[in-house]
Amino acid sequence: MKRTVYLLITSLILASCGGGQKGKSANTAEELTKLKKERATLDEKIQKLEAAPGSDSAKKVVPVSILEMQPTEFNSYVEVQAQVNGDQNVNATPQAPGIIKQLLVKVGQHVSKGQTLALLDAAMVEQQIKALDAQLTLQKALYEKQQTLWKQNIGTEVQLMSAKAQYEATTKQKAAMVAQRNMYAIKSPISGTVDAVNIKEGEAAAPGANGVHVVSFEKLKVQATLGENYLGQVKQGDKVNLIFSDLTDTLHTTLSYVSESVDPISRAFQVEVHLNANNKLHPNMSCKMQIANYHRKDALIVPVSVIQHTAEGDMLYVANNDNKAKAVYVKTGRNSNGKVEILSGLNVGDKVIIQGFEDVYDGQKVAMQ
């Protein structure tokens, strides 16, 4: 019996709580609707009083500047910091590990493809080559002697072939050792300029480790990194402006490369612009890259600052034929460089108030300057 009473009391409490919450929500909605109606009524009364003959507001004329709407070419840009690099950018290292014996280049030096940049200690290989030289000299003399005897019909053909085989085998062995010795050198795989030397004499060097950085400036590229949210918004061939703070002119070109994959760590992807050699540009220079990702030939454009965000939507003021301000609600599109595209709400010839709009209201008299 007691258990039944407890369950009944609990049910009543839960029901009362739920009902109270619903009642509270309903009351809030009703009160909000009521306040909105009261505000609308008050706004209407204020406008009538301000427009009434003899009132100060009705007499006041606000000076404004206007922008007459005309179809205009509009581009929206993605802006990002970028850096200039050589189109060919390599880190030259040896083919075999060893100790740096001699550096042959310095930063800023021009080098040719195949030029030796540094030598590694290859003393053991050199000793083996010297030993083979002595052996090769002997085997060559024996082979030539055997050839002479063979011409005089002295000796056997087997002896001649054996001498020849030993001489040729030692020749190939020496060639292999010379190739091995050449692996103890750092050579430039491209023609270009030494951008950095990251090794010192006496230090150990190895394939793929620190080496000599060589950059080719016959062709340049400007690289930038964009967040993954821009993937799909930019594409190869998009128009690009490269703005250099140290140069007076802006380079106008197109996007050469857009990575199709996102780096799993940085959540970004890379874009590139390829350029020809330019003596004004240098490696590691920074610039602002503007990628045009939206274009419209006949857009209606207004300054972003004139847009007022209200509960009813985005609004701006226009000056009508009676020289009065009129509130117009608009739908905006892309924005770039302080300009915003108007998709609907304005027509060609409308006079948008771009200065003095802070001091006007709907129906306010204005004087266009």
C-alpha cells in the first residue's frame, strides 16, 4: 500500500514539473510576441511624431553621400601568405657514408650539373685502387708478352686466353673500385646556386642526411598553404595576384598546381604558381597571394560597412526620389576587400547611402552631396 502511495506521489511531482516547464515556455513565447507588437506600435508612433509638421526631426535634413548601383565586375579572393622558391630545389648528399674531407663550394656560388661540391675520406678505397694498378700493370705486360709469343707460334692458345681473361677481370675490378671511390663525393644533380651548406669538414655525412642545398633560379615558383576548408574552392588555372611588399608592381598570373590531398597533421594543402626567371625575385621572399575563386561580370556591389544586421535581416538605406531615406532589406553574397555582392533587394539605379547612414532612419529627409 505504501509503495503504491509513493509511486502516485512521484508521478504527480513529475507531471507538475513537466507541465510547469511547458507552461513557462508558452508564457515566454506569448510575452515575446506581445513585446514585438508593442515595439512595432511604438516605432510607428515615433516615426509619425518625427514626421509631423513643426517637429525638429521633420525639419532636420541629414547630408549623405550616395553610390548609384551599376553592374560592376566583381572578384572574390582567397588571401594567404606565400614564399618564393626555385622550381628545382635539391639537397645534395653523398652516395656512401663517410667523413667530410674537403668542402669545395660556398653559399651563393653558382655550380653546374655534375660539379663536385665536397669530397669525403676514401683512403681505403684509394689504397685498393693503387694495389689494383700494380696488379693491372703486371697482367697487362703478361698478356702483351703472351700475344707476342703466340704470333711466333710459341705457347698455347689456352695460355693466351688465360692471360687475356686475367687482364680484363682486373680492369673491370679497377673500374668498380673507381666507381666506389666516386661515391665518396657530393655532386650537384642540377645547375643552380648554392643556397645553404649544412655540413662541415670533419663531420660525418650520409645519403639523405644534411648536405649542400642547391636551388635553380631558371624557373621560380611561389608556394602557399591553405586550410582544408578551401579545398574545392580553388582550382588550377584560377587568376592570382602576387603582391610583394618590397616591389612596387603586382604580378598577375594563374594558379599552376593545387594539391588534391590534405596533410593529415596540419590539415592543409599546398598550391603553387610557376614563374619564369625574374631578377627582382629572390629565394625565401614572402608575398601575399590572392587567388580569385569567384567572378561575376555584372554584380551590384556596396561597401560592407553600410550593411546593418537586424533581427529581420541585412538592411541598408537608399535615397528615394523624394530625397528621403528608405530602409531596404537585402540578401548578400560573397565579400572581398571591403566590398560585398548584393544578390537581391537592390536594382540598377538605386542610390545607396554610403556616408551619413548612421544618422538616418526610414523616411528621414536627406541631402545628397
